Amino acid sequence: MSQSLLEQFFPICAIAPTPKAIRTLQPLCETSGITLFVPSEFQTYRGVVPYTEKLSTHLNHIWSDYQAILFVFATGAVVRLIAPLLNDKCRDPAILVMDDAGENIISLCGGHQGGGEQLSRLLAQQLGGEAILTGASASLQLPGIDVMGKPFGWRQGRGDWTEVSRAIAHQTPVRVIQEVGSTLWQQHLPQDYCFQFHPRDTQAQAEVWITASEHHWDDKIARVQWHPRVLWVGVGCERGTPKTVIEQALQTTLQQYQLAESAIAGIATIELKADEAGILELAQNRNFPLKIYSAEELNQVTVPNPSTVVAQEVGTGSVAEAAALKAAQASSIERKQEIPQLLVSKQVFKADSGAVTLAVARSETEYIGRTGQLYLVGTGPGQVNQITPIARTAINQADAVIGYSLYLDLIQSLQRPGQIIESYAITQEKERAERAIALANWGLKVAVVSSGDAGIYGMAGLVFEQLARQHWDGKTPGVEVLPGITAMQAAAAKVGAPLMHDFCAISLSDLLTPWEIIEKRLTAAAQGDFITALYNPRSRSRMEHIKVAQTIFCRYQSPDTPVALVRSVSREDETIILTSLQEMLQHPIDMLTVVIIGNSSTREHQGWLITPRGYLGFNR
């Protein structure tokens, strides 16, 4: 299992007390990097870490070392073990419990903020079990209000999170006031959500504020604040100004304009200050990204308060305002010319040990603060149980899932509350790729789904092409291709073993490939005696291509050559017809049909197609 699928939960450990539990968890732990603790008598098992002390003592020692702990114990035993250690749901590790066969994975503690519910879902996909979730949000098909903003890099502010969560669980009206940040989450709520998005709604029992401001309210109703990271702070200073002076200037500015420090995306300055110790220390201590711009770049930004004195000294009329605006504009997700808003014009602060100039701009798009990831997923021929465990995990883990509407419908059971699900028409492959790359460049984990295998007539090639056009460095965003069972493989399995010798696949669609080239490939396949799978054999606008294909194969092969016509393989309306090369066109063939034409040795036996490999002697 790829570590990137679980990285947000690391470090993770599992505690397995029996040989059966160890065998269940060994493959998962070895491939994902999960630490597997076992009693000392089982230390000879591969890849385990033995503990020699009493389990309660061992647990006390490791409690603060892991973000999540998976127990293969009875639930009651786990409750008694962890009870003395539980302190704060915001800091305690997520606790999961499973049976020794991995059939049930229970999120026991830390379901929301600890990520226990989501980790249970992911492990269930890997182990082929079921995630047992008892939280109210899960039953309502909603993400927990205290984790809702995490995919977008939002930070929690002040508020009564417990009371607002209770209001949502009771499905009482909850007003949402969103001043900044992405509204994508609003577009993917279940139909019976309790949120109110219009200021005129007056029956709300609680409020959720999504804001860059630091609001202070009375306590008449429960409220919480999420802070999207949309504020970019432009900084200029005299050489040698210490961090403390810059920090005090920042705090004073935030307080004066009632802005939340949690909403700061990063800081920006001029190239001349790239080595300024005070700025570097502030960025490092607060974990702020630091954007550096040349004087030429800053000169291109229109600011309200340019200075001729500054222009003479550093080559641009503005540092703080221009840098703030430049950084805010550069964060656009769609690469459009969004116009950022300058919330705070330049403020000058002087001290005995230096001077600072600050300005604050607000971006239209929040800063997520992590490297995005693209999962190019093959979902197989149609049934969820034919999707590989790692592919199911990637779909469930992704912040956004993008694909053709039919494919998304087929994997609906793998989707989870809070995901962004975007469907596109079958002809909008380019739009799918561009959207997925934009979201991944922003910082989201994005699953792009294709039927069959993503790298065989799927989306993988197009996504890589688009990345290359954008001068992708091969690393950011990260890309992982997760293979799937192709329609050709699934169709072959339904009719026997027709692909046992050399074979090829040819698409008869000439939308992207000239028909002259397709004809050459058909001729070469027929001459070479390849078993041949034909994709996209016939559409409403393309009726003759399958006839030409039959004619070409009849030139080189016997008219009695076995042919399989498999339509909607592994789906509810699946149909299978075994026929011959001569008679294949007498049966229905459309875009959902895979045509498998045997070679000269392919035979039909009792309703099954067999292509001898030659183990018993080559038979023509």
C-alpha cells in the first residue's frame, strides 16, 4: 500500500496479540510503514516489533508517539486499557479496534479530529472488511464540522465546537456565514443538510463562520470559526531589524484590523530581503511560506501608495503592498487573473532597533499548505469487488473524485461524506484532466477514475500529456497510477482463456486516430495471427468500421475463427455471445461491446473459448 494514502495519519502503530492477527496485519504493515507491535513470544515473525513488558505499561510508553493506534482485541479490553490514558480528544491518538480477521474495523476514539473514522474506512478497503462508524455525522453523510475545513488547509478558530456539532447531529438549523475561502464543500452536501446559507434565515440554532477575521460575539447561540488561509502579508524592513520588531508590528496590525493570525497564508518580500534574518526567522518560527519577488516583478503591480524614495533605494516604488498583492494573485487555483484585495495599506512601524513596513492582501483562493496528489485509478469493468484494494483506498481517501458520470455511479459505494465529486460527459476527457491538475496543483488529493485500466484507453496518458505541457517537474503534484482490470481481460475471463497466446488491442474509434492508421494496424494484427480485442467497435455515427475490420480479418483467417462479443461486461445488463468471424455482424454490437477475435488455433469447447499456449503441442 502506498504510504501517501495514509501519510496524514502517520505515525501509526498496530498491536496484534495472536498469530492470526499478526498474519492478517503483516502484509498491510510491511507495505504501508505501520509499526506492528507483538508480544515477545512472537518476535520471530517477519517485520514485527516485540514488547516485553506488560501491555498497559507498553501502551503508556508509546501513547504520545503515535497519531493512531490499531488494536486487534476485544472492544471491552481496549476500553479498559486506554481509559487511564485518555485526556483530550484534540491530542489523544485515534483508537481503532478490529477483529483478528480484519472483517470489522471500529473507530472507537478520535473519530473526527483524530481521523479515526477516515482511517477506519481506508483500512477496511485494504483488508476487505467493513468500517464501523457510530458518529452522528457519519450517519448523516456529513463530514464532522470540526474537520470539514482540513482538506482546504483551513484552521480552527474560537468557538463552541461541541455545541455546534450537537446542533448538526440534531439536524436543527445551523447558519453558515462564509466570507472567504472555497465554497466547493457547499456543492457536495447531502440533500437533507441542516445548513442555512442565506443571511435572512432567522431560525438558526448555531452558526458557522468561515472568515479571515477574528470575531468576538455574545453567547446567545453557539458559534465556531474556520479560518481559510487567504491573507498574504507583504514585509519590508531596514537591514538588521530583529524578528521581535517584525513580529510586534504584525500582531499590532492584526489586532487593529481584527484579522485572524490563523488566516495568514504566508509572507512576501523583495529579493533584496531574501537573506534578512528577522524575516527568515519569523517565517520559520510561524511555519509561513516565504515568497520572494524581484524589483521588476513588484514594479508591475499597481499599488495605492507608491514611494519615490523606496523606488530610488530598491528599484521599485513599493515592497510591502506590491509583495502582498503579488503573492495573493499568484495563489489562484484556476491560473486566472484574479484581483486580490488589499485589506491593509502599508503600515510603518519604527523601533530603536529597526523599522518595518507591512501590508496585507486577501487572495480569492486559500493556501492549502501541502503538496497535491493525483491518483490515476483504473476501476475495472464495473463491479466494485473487481477494483484493487489500493485503488479502492485511493478513491476513498481522495479529497476530490473526477470522472465520467457513469463511472462515478458505479463506484458510489466507495465515496465518503465531504468529498468533492465532479462528473463530466464522456467526451470531456480534456476538461477532466485540466480540472484534476488544477485541484492537485492547489494542494488537494484527486482521484481521476477510468473504467478498466487508466493507462489503457483511459485518462492516465492525457493527464501526463497535460502535465508535461505545463512543464511539470515530475514531482509536484505527486502522481500515482493504480492499474485496473481491463475490459479485454474481463471479457476474456467470461468466455474462457482466449488470450493465452500473443494478442493485441485495437480501438476502432477514429476520433483521435486517423482511420488509415487503424486499417494498417488491423491488417498487421490479422496477418500476424494475433488474437485481437476490438474496442469501440461501433457507434451511431460509425457503422462501417466494424464491417471493414471483419473484411480484413477474413482475408487472412478462416471464416470459422471463434469470436466473442461481450457487452457491458460485469454489469447488470451483461450479454455474452459466442459466434464466428463470418457471422459476427449478425449480432448486436455497440460502443459497450468488446469484440475478441481468436487466432488460427483458438477453439470453442462446450461454450468456452480456448487458445492453446503450446504446452500439449501447438495445434493449428
